[in-house]
Amino acid sequence: MISCRHLTKRYGSRIAVQDLSFDVQPGVVTAFLGPNGAGKSTTLRLMLELDHGEGVTTFDGTRFSQMSDPVHTVGAVLETRAWHPGRTARNHLRMLAIGGGVAEQRVDEVLTTVGLADVADRRPGGFSLGMAQRLSLAAALLGDPGTIILDEPENGLDPQGIHWLRTLLRGLANEGRTVLVSSHQLAGVEALAQEVVVLGRGRVLAQGSLQQFVAEAGAERLEDAYLQVTEEAVEYVGGAEHV
């Protein structure tokens, strides 16, 4: 389980993320939902201690920086094109495998899983965004981790790719893993997630069962409510999509 407590991040006098506390349960896909600028990426960086702020995140009771074997515990994708342009897709994953103590045979396994076996010896600098997303996902799965964290993984995927990704993530959750996926699009979340954490203006607006969230908001009013949150969030951050 992921447990976040009192996560806060300030940029000068502006608070980008304020006192966020929520849990992410294993065995289900949880959508981290909010408009661009709501604070999703900032929160994910705080959770993985890639950015300095306040609060604590633990993964089954352990902070990320204190893990003895993080590659086999948490697989995360926060940046789609994080690779050396001169290496092939296979060699990129081989490098990560060596650094993380992962058996080399696992490289070809994850390339097959994400559908990149046929282009494994190509340099990813020429990959489409969808192929880049698949390679990043392969890197996250390399250590066969129990927790998967993905930031906007459907970006750049065609409808067939989106269907493939949702099927894969639901399968990983059914194996008992903890899966957290951020998204700024309300449409499609119902086809992927069972739980939701809704973020707006740097604060948690709702969390729990997606079905309950939809029922309480009212299906006919849900889109309007989300659009209102979007407008308020954009006004709050001044359209700063990096937050």
C-alpha cells in the first residue's frame, strides 16, 4: 500500500500542493485524476522523493529513499523520453537491468510484454510518442515491482494501444500489485480504474471508490463538476502545466 501524509510543496510564496493525505490500495487500479496544473506531477515527484517538500510517503511502510531494493519494489514513469539517444531500446533496458541487479533475460521479456520486441534494436530517438510510452513502461516493469506509478501513460497511444494498456494495468492489479495512474481526462477513467483520488488546486477533493464518486456527483453533473474544477485550477496556477 502507498500511504501519503501531509505532502506540501511551495514555489516561493505560492503553494502548489497543500497538505495532501491519501492511501493507494493494492489489487486495484487507482486513478490520480485532476486537470493540468492541479499538482499531480508535483505530488508524484514528492512521493518518490525526487523533489523537496513537506510530508512523508511510504510504500508498505518504507520510504522510497530507505528501500534496499527499489527497482524490485517500485516501478515509475514520470518522464517519457528518459534515455540516451545513441542506445537501442534493448541496450537502454540492459543498462537499467545491470544497474538494478535485474537478470538480463528480463529485458526481452518486458520488450515482448509492451509490444516492442520487433523494434528492440532500433534507437528510440525516432520512436513515436506511443512507442516511447511503451519503452518507458518496459523500464518500469523491468524489476517486476509490486507497485507501479505512471504519469499520464495514455498520452500518444492510439485507441488500440489505450485498450492494450488498460488491459495490462488491470491485469497487474489483479495480481495484487498497487497501480497508481495519473490522468487529466475524466473520459476513459471509468474504463480503467476502480479507485480514484481527485486533485484540484493542489488539494485532495475526493478519494475512494470511483463508482461511489460518480454516484455522489451524479452522472449527469459529473462532467460539469470536473470542468468547474479545471477552470478553478487553471486560474489558481495561472496555467503552469509543469506543476
